[in-house]
Amino acid sequence: MIKLHHLNKSRSKRIIWLLEELGVEYELVAYQRDATTFLAPAALKKIHPLGKSPVLETSEFTIAESGAITEYLIQTYGADKLMPKVGSADYIDYLQWMHFAESSAALPLLLKIFVKMEGAETRFIGPYADAETAKVISYVNDRLAGKRYLVGDSLSGADIMMSFITELVGQNGEFEKYPNIAKYYQQLLTHEAFKKALKIEADN
Ligand SMILES: N[C@@H](CCC(=O)N[C@@H](CS)C(=O)NCC(=O)O)C(=O)O
């Protein structure tokens, strides 16, 4: 059976949601962050040299990176669900959002949270994180105008990847500033598998 190596409060929630959405049987192997460093425990390094989560372990291979895991699971178990047809216009959008989540979007948002955790005045990083976050998140907010989902009008892997980003926007207290993203998050919450993933995350 597939094993999901899950760290509390992490991007791994994306994969819990996806596995639940696809109805794939899996075992959740839970790890807890160090209370001081907030890093993963050493035990996760025994599963994958990066020691980060999520990691998916199958009978044939072990794979890290939530985007890669999302693509693998949808291509293997999706049966044409959760991704548009390759070659369609929606597929181009899908590709962009799948990659945007972990590249353009994640860094500035996380930097903003780290600067806040540090609690010190910064000369470069703080203003950089604020300006870049505003740039990339305004883009998402604009693209969501009048839309329920990022790609076409149905849930896709891109939304599951972007759910983590959406939560970071909420965590930064910026839902009011980005109303289309706030509405989008409510739309994601209509999916039972997402609500189940939130509960599994909270319990582990
Ligand atoms: N790009 C990777 C990022 C993985 C990552 O940084 N995971 C974080 C949790 S969200 C982690 O394991 N942090 C603990 C550590 O680095 O020790 C992905 O999308 O899976």
C-alpha cells in the first residue's frame, strides 16, 4: 500500500486531500516538527535524503516534491479527473498553476512569515517579501475574478497545489485584501475530501 510520509503543518496536506479525493488507499506515517527549530525530525531523512515532507513511498519508488507527487497520483489514479486533456488550452493554464504554486508563490509568502517570526527590522528581506507577495498574490486574485476554480470550471490538481498558498494568504491576514482568493478558499472548502484532509492534518 502507498505510504504518505506526513509532517504536521506542512504541504503534505495537499497530498492527503488528493489521496482522499481520488479514493486511493494509503497509510499515513506521521512525523512532528521540532518545537524549537520547526524542522522535520531526523527520521524523515531515512525515508528521503532531503528529510522534508511530503514524501510518497510506493512498492517501486520513493518520491519527494508535492508537485511531482500530485502529477504522479493524478496521472496514475485520476482516470481523466482533476486535470484537463493534454494539448487543450486549459492544460496550459493547468501547467502554469501547478508550477506557480511552488515556484513564484511559495517563496515570498514563506519569507514574509519567517520575517515575522524573526521579529527584527530587516533592510532588504522584509520589503522584498512584501513587494513580491503583493505582486504574485494580486496576480492570483485578478485571475480568479468571476471564477470558482483556477482551471476551467472544475477542481484540478492545480487547485490542490494552490490550496497551501491560499492558506498562507489567510495566515498572513490578507483575505480581506484579496477577496477573490477568500471566496476561492470557501469554494475549496465545499470539497468533502479537503475538509477531511484538514481534520486528518489537525489530528496528526
Ligand atoms: N518543494 C517542496 C517543499 C518541501 C518542504 O519544504 N516541506 C516542508 C514542510 S511544508 C518541510 O518538510 N520542512 C521541514 C524541514 O525542512 O525540516 C514540496 O513542494 O514538497
